[in-house]
Amino acid sequence: MGLLDSFGALASAIIAAVVMLVFAILSVFVTVFIVDVAAGIADVEPDEDGFVVLGGTLIAAAAIVAGGTGLTQVTDDQ
């Protein structure tokens, strides 16, 4: 049974990684949309669309990193 349990843990880790990757990609798309709309409202037109994607990607990456911190804690089991 130990071998089957390890395969179950591996499968659940792969599924969790895929789901988190999908959510990260969706958050980048939503953030790029928000940055693009905000630039339109402010009547700012960047020279290229690359700046909008760069700004959205930096904001999304910061949100993903900030959301991931604090999930692991060092415990002292004695």
C-alpha cells in the first residue's frame, strides 16, 4: 500500500501544480486587462503594448509571491 500512497501523493502534487499554474496565468491576464483599462482611463498611451504587459506581469508576480509567503511555518515538535 505504501507504493500506491506515494503515487497518490505524486498525482495530487501534479494536479495542485497545474491548478496553481492556471490560476497564475489567469491572474496575469486579468492584471494586464486592469492595467490597460487604467491606462485608458488616465489617457496615457504607452509607446508599445509591451509596457502594459510588463506592468501587469510585475503586479501579478508581486501578488503571487506575496500570496505564497506565510504559508509555511517552522514548527518545533518536541
